[in-house]
Amino acid sequence: MAMISVLTVSAQTSVYDFAVRNDLGQEVQLSTYKGNVLLIVNTATLCGFTPQYTELEALYEQFHESGLEILDFPCNQFGEQAPGSIQEIHEFCTLKYNIEFPQFDKIDVNGEQAHPLFTWLKTQKGFGGFDVNDPVGKRIDDMLRQRDADYDKNSDIKWNFTKFLISRDGKVLKRYEPTVKIADIEADIENAL
């Protein structure tokens, strides 16, 4: 069964080949977003990076009319920091952070139950490392290295708020680990638009 999944994912050529479930449980073809620049993010509501929702919403407001879509995928795989149902998560994000960008059903991004979209994204852009000169990057690197000395040798998502920038033609341009400043991502979004 896993082999079929791998073959299916490897046959995909763009983000538009995937379908996901929205926060209402309805299937959405990502081809709906064809022609837009996408920022795909795995999120959590109880994470130290959760305040990035404010910055993501600011990016969305600034660039949405120019063709940016931010696609939010809550994930409970990292410290169980996305508890609750998707409805509870959506209510929290809209009330606390006023997000207006699309939010999708909770998913796994790693392991046997990983959503095929994230399996494909990881094949397109592997883990680039944390900036260990940044105190937060160093702390996360130390924490993950204690669990697995070779954690950085695979393309798995390492933590909440990992982001993938997708071009207007559905190709992965860049992967950003959660410690990358949103201001640094903004320049890449402008270039992609």
C-alpha cells in the first residue's frame, strides 16, 4: 500500500495535482488556485511560533489582490500543539488573529499518515537547516538533535510553521523553516508575484 502512495506522489508534477479538505470537510482541488502564488504552511495554535499568524495575515492583506494565497494546514504532530477540532482551531485563529486566508482540515505532515501534498512538497524542497546563530534556531536544533543526532539528514518537516512558496505555475520555489523571518519571505513573495 505504501508503495502505491509513493508512486502516486512521485507522479505529481505540480501542487495543482492535489486535493485537500477545507475546514468544513469539503474536498478542494488545489487547481482552484492555479495562477496564484501560494504560501503553504503547517500551523499550530499553542506553539511559540503561533504569533506568526499576525504576520501571515499582514502578508495576505498586503499581497492577496496581487495574487497571493496563504493555505493553512493545522498539524498536531509537534508537541501536540494543535489540539481540538478544526472548527475550534478556526474559531481561535479568526477571533485571536483575525485570519482571512483559507484554513484546511488538520493533517499529518510526516509519517505513514502524512498527507500526499506534504509528502510531495518535501520531495521538492528538503530540510535546509536552522540558523544556529539565531537563539531560537539553536534551541530547536539542540532539542531535535538530542532526540535524533541525524534529524537534519531527511526532508521531514521539523516543526510547526514550516512554509513552502509555490510559483504561479505550481512549482515549489522555496522552503522556509519556522525560524525564518516573515520579512525575509516577503521579498521572495514579491519576486514571485
